[in-house]
Amino acid sequence: MPWVEEHERGGTRVRRYFRWAPGARRDMSILVLLGLAIVGYSGTSATSTGGGTGKLPRPGSTAVYPVKFPGWDKKPAPRPKPTVSYPIRWER
């Protein structure tokens, strides 16, 4: 997989770039797929060190139903009132 050095092509300067060798992309994709298969297979080991079914216990729910919110039965909150005693004229 060679580096193509900086050169001029038709009066235009071409920067240094990396060029794959013929067939290298196919070889690399096969290598990547093989690596993924090995990693995927290694996660499904058939050997077990402990007894049992292999399932971990799930935590129980701590929620209390029906859900109550503080102040649910109280009257609605008072609406805000203006803080000034004089009228504010918005029109000009």
C-alpha cells in the first residue's frame, strides 16, 4: 500500500496521498469480517464456571401506585399579580 509522493500533473500540484494496492480493499474487508466473526464467537462461550441457569436475578420494582404528587388535592396555585400600582402604557 504505497504512498504516492507529491508531484505535478498537467500543471497542477498534487499533494501526497495514500493509494491502495490492487486487491487490497477486498483482502482488508475479508480480514475485518474474519475479525468480527472471531469477536462475535468469543462472546458465546459454551463453558461455564458456576452452576445454575446462567440468568441473573432482576431487581424488584420500588414504585408505589397510584402515584401521588404533593399538593395534588389543593386548590390551584394563585396567579401572578402585577408588582406595580400604576398602569403601564405599552402603546406609544
